[in-house]
Amino acid sequence: MSGPARVNLHIERLVLNGLPDLGDRGAALGAAVEAELARLFAAEAGGGLSQSLAVPSLRGVPVTTNAAAPAFGIEVARSIHGAVTR
């Protein structure tokens, strides 16, 4: 009997160049990125995600908005997800 699909994702450091200091909003941004990545990968795992991979780094992941932390975090997460799952 197999258990539920499992996705382990470890992001050691997230660097967003070209942004002003986020100050207290950094935690909200990180939480939004984490929540959206969890949602995206959980949806894939339910659909039969069947690969294992390690990506040592991603550079130049496109993000088009400078919205508030939650919306910006969602866009960052979607860009990361797209780069990892291509």
C-alpha cells in the first residue's frame, strides 16, 4: 500500500534583486511564496508527479509585478515552480 505523494522542497536562500528593503514585509513575502509553492506542488502530486530532481540554483526567474507581499509572493512562487517543472 502506498502513502500519499510527498514533495520535499528546500530553498536555502531567496534573493530578490532590485527591490527596496522589505523590512517586516519579508516574512509575509516568504510565507506567501511557501504557501503558493505548497499549493502548486500538491496539485501536481495529486496528478501523478513522478520525478525527482535537484536544482542547485535558479537565476533570472522573471517576476513582473511589485505588488503587495502576498500577491508578489504568489508571483515569485509561480515563477520558481515554472522554472523547476519545465
